Amino acid sequence: MIKRLTPFTVLAVTATAGLLAAALVLVAALNQPWLGIGLSADAPAGLVMIETVASHGPAAGALQPGMPLAAVGGIGLEAGDLVEEPDVAESYAALQRFFGRQADLYAALAGASVTIETGGTAPLRIEVTAATGRPLSSLPPAFWVQIVTGLVSVIVGAWVWSLRRGELSARLLALAGLGILVSAFPAALYSSRELALPGGLFRALSATNHFGALAFGVAMVALFLSYPRRLVPVSALWLLPAVYGAIWALDTAWIGFPGPAEGHHLPTVTLMTGILLGALLQYRASRDDPAARAAIRWFALSVGLCAGTFVTVVLMPNLFGMQPSISQGYAFILFGMLFLGVAAGVARYRLFELEGWAFSILSYFGAVLLLVLVDAALISVVAMDRPEAFALSLLAVAILYLPFRDWLARRLLPRREIDREELFARIIDVALTTDASREGRWQDVLRDAFSPLHMSAAVAPADEKPAIAEDGLSLLLPGLPGLVPLKLSHAHSGRRLFSPQDRRFAGELYAMLAHAIASRDAHEKGAAEERIRIARDMHDNMGAQLLSALHSERRERKDTLIRETISDLRDIVNNAARGGRAIGDLLADLKVEALERLAAADIRLDWQDACEDGERTLAPNVAYSLRSVLREIVSNTIRHSGADTMRLRIGMRGGIVHLEASDNGSGLAPGVRGKGNGLSNLEARLLALKGTLVLEDANPGLTVRARFPLCEGETR
């Protein structure tokens, strides 16, 4: 099921789940007792000081900034009650005492009223009723920093995984991003408390924070041991979660270690050391691969600077009993920068083998998320408005907001409607273009039809038809003459899977292109064959006639050959232009030509022709061959027979041409069994048409019979 989710769907599900989790954290943070005061700890003096008093809070007017807060509900306050992160405790006993005090303070704040005592030279004792919830504006910036960091981390991790689901490295990065969210969200809740949380909830949140931190570290160590080179077997990687999972369980149960420094901070530091060691090993292993070395250099730099700085300024001081130099809430920015660095590495160094096209899905998702947030902001504003202004708000939405939102959606999420008629016209252009540019034009058509994020050469489908692969993530297209097989990945900019309808549409495009290319190739083949025929006719017939005219001593013979050559040339040009001759027209021309030539030689012609369909068209090669056969027979009769009468019979029956010519001349010379050059040429031409040529001595005279099928050159 997960394999069939598009990258956009994966990001949408991840973001939705992340936003729901953030909403739960926000609701939990707002549903806490609230006095409306901001507190700070004076660690050297062990005092809790009032820094701010909300003007609309329960303590407004009763307390002033700068007052020391001595007790709440009869419980004396300590500077340690305000620690941002409870795992700074020296021991598990101190941690247990801290959670116990948190439970007592929360119970006091949650009562009907709470007694607040101040210290200093003019102590006060006042009764205040804490609000049952705090306003959104009271949440500190550190709360939002941790929420945004968690969301950015998990979304970037899901983005890489959605495009490389089969890669272990992508899975580990996604787990690392999830670990940051699991660590940051609980920390956002307890680090932004006004004074106290329920002890049990606080302890569960702290344990969850530790689990997320260790999960991030384990995933990153495993990632550096497997990407870009596999340094250890996959089975060995399971030792990491097994060992550190056991450490987390012991630390959560407060056994096996003296305190949080050894149970949480030390394991986290060892994981950071493992990350650096893995980065060094990868850098060494990729010394023969400059591209991999550049990628690991960038990735290791991102992780080392960001995660390493967090460990150095937040965890290391706690390990040695020192106060962190920066708020943990703001330090979470470093993890957000880490995952943004991963995104930058994808763009520059192809981290995780991702190309620049991978940003298309991320940018589109960002645009959708922006529109959703704008809608949510508008709904919240309208919902909080006064009832009497509700109608005015709706009017403003209809007149101003909806047109603006439509404009914003068009700018952020451009859509292109598919004009199928235009696509089919462009396919014809692809088929008719040159081989050099045909590939690019075909890919342009596919981009406009399916909007894939990525397109690359691929192995053709086994059945030579478009096929869906990778559970709908890809579409495979077979190759064609001049076109390589293609793999289209992530349909419609990754917003959906390739569907059977897409496959059928691709099949239509492919079939039409294949037919257009085949038609073009057939046309080119026919044109080439026609050029060859014309060249052969000019060489074999016209060349021979001109050569005979050149060597002829008789003027009449020379003139006759030249006229025949000119007539042949005219026929070649006319037939090439017209594409063929009707049988009736051709026979009429042949009869006139034969009458003229025979009359000039004082030979009478007896002509008879019969054909089933005089409108049937002959292809140029057949018409020209028939003319050449008849012309050569007439020429031989005039030159060699000594006859005064010639009889010609031409019939066309059942698709076969039957030609019989006889004269009353001298016939074949005694002892002659072969054929002259002219008759040999005729026989060769008829054989090319799958016909036959037969000579018979008629006593007196000679009979020539020729026959050949029309189907070899017939057109309709």
C-alpha cells in the first residue's frame, strides 16, 4: 500500500500527521494553569524573580516585575524549579525530587485559588485565581522554534524517502527526521511552561525527548555506515538500536546509571562521536570517487556543524555539571539547519542520488501548504470575530479573499490543460522531423501530456507496449526508430500515480507516432525506389538509345532514336508527376506511336486490344515497361523483319497482360536460337515484373509472346 503512494501524498500525509501532533502539543501547552507572570532564576542567589506581568493576566496589579517570588501555594520556590531541561539533575534521586515538586506546584496552581508569597524587604501574601488556560500570545518564541524544527526535519526526511523508498540511506534519514520531531515536540511543551507541569506528564515528556534524541543519533550513525558506501553489513546495524534502546530503557527506569549525565548525555555524546567516525571512514572509502567524496563532505559538514554544535553547547556542559551557554529551545534551530543542509546537498551534490527535479515536488507541496495555512488563518480570524461582524467578514471573504486566493493558487500551482488535438498534431511533427531533433520533440510531447518529474532512458517493456512500473510511480514507453525507450517518473509533478488511463493514453500516442513514422518511412522507401527506377530506366534505355544514335550512320535511324529518347524522357517526367497511367489512355498512346513508326517504314499495322477495366491505373514502372516492350518489338520488326504487315494483340484478363506480336517477314535466321541485345533487355525487364518472353518462328515471319501480372505495379 505504501509503495503506491505518490511523493506528494507521502509529504501530505507526513505534514498532516506532523501538524496534528503540533496541534496536540499546542492544545496541551495552552490548557495549563496560568498566572500571567514571566519568571527567571537567579541561580547564584537561589531565587526566582518575576520578570514580566501580563497586563490582562490574573496577577495583574498585584505583582510587579523585579519582585522575588518566594512561594506558591505554600511551597517554597527554588531556582531549580525553572530549569528548561530536567536532565541537568545530578542524580536520579534529584530528578525524582524535581518531578515531585513539579507535581505539587501544579496541584497548587490548579486549585480554586492559590496563595502567592513574595520575598524581599516588603514581602506580600496574596490570593490569586489562576486562569484555566493561557493565551496563544504567552507562548515564548522557543516553543515555535522547536515546533517548526520538528516539522521541517520530518518533512525533509519524508521527501527524500518518498523519492528513494528502496534505499536504506533514505529510510535512515527519514527516521532521523522523525527522531528530531519526537525529541523537539515534548521539549517545546515542558520548556515553555510558566512554572510547573504534572509530574507524571513531565517525566513521560522527558523520556520521549530522550528517545527521539537517541533515535536521531542511532539513525545518523547507521546512515554514515551505509551511505554512500556500505561499510558494515546491514545485520550489524541492528546492534545500534538494540544497545541504545536498552540504554534508554534503563535511563527511563532510573536504574543502571548514577544519573541523567551517564544515562542520557553520555550515550548521546558517543553517538555524535560515532557520526564523526563514520563520516571519516566514508571520506576515506570514497577517495577514488570525487562525486561521492564531495557529497559526503557536504553531508558530514552539515551534520557535524549542526548536531555537533548542539552536543557541544547543550549536552556537554550538562555532562560535566555546567550550565548550557544557550537555551535548548533555540539550539533546536541547528537541527532544522541540518535538514535544510541536506536539501541544499541534494541540489548541489545529488545527495541520495536525487537530481534537481526532486525540488519540484517539494516546492509544489510548499505552495499547497502555504495555501492551507492562509485558509486556516482566515478561518481562525473569522471564527474569533464578533457575531455582529460575521456577515461583514463573509462579504470581505467573497469580494477580496477568494479572488486573491485564486490568483495566488494560479501563481503557485500553475496547471496546464491537455489539448489532445494539439498533441496529436505535434506527434505528426515528431514523425516528420529529422532524427537529430526527434528525440527532444517526443520528450516535449510526453512532458506536456503527463508532467513527469523525471524522464530518462530505460529498458523497453517486454511486450513492446507502454507499461506501468513501480506500483504506479513510473511509466515505461518502448522505443521506436530514432527514439530510445523512456521511463517517466512521478506523474503530474509527483501529485499522483500513473493510472491505467494514463497507460492507455500513452498507448494511443505511441501507436499514432509508430504509424506516422511507418508511413513516413514507407513514403521515403517508395520515393527511393522510384528514384532508382528512373535512374535504371535512364541508364538502361535512354543511355542505350543515345549510344545507338551516336554510332548510327543513317540519318533516319539517328533521328528515330533521338525522338524515342525524348519521348521516353517525357514519359519519365510525366509519370513521376502523375504517379501512374490509366490502361485505356496508355493503350491509345501506344497504338498511335506504333502506327506512326510502322507507317514510316511502309508496314501496315493490325491492332487489337481488349481489357476488363480501361480505367484501372498502372504504376509508372509497369506502364514504362509495357511501352518499352512494345517499342522494342516494333523496332525489331522495322529493322530486321522485312515484313509489310504486323499484327499486334494486347489483352488484359485476370490481372495478367497478354501481348502477342507477329509479322510476315523473314523470321529467325537459320541456326539462331539466342536473342539480340534488345530482346535480352526485354526479357530482363519482364523477369523483373515476374513475366515471360517467348519467341516463335511463324514460317513466314516471327511471333513474340509476352505476359506479366499487373499486381506487381498496379494501383487502384
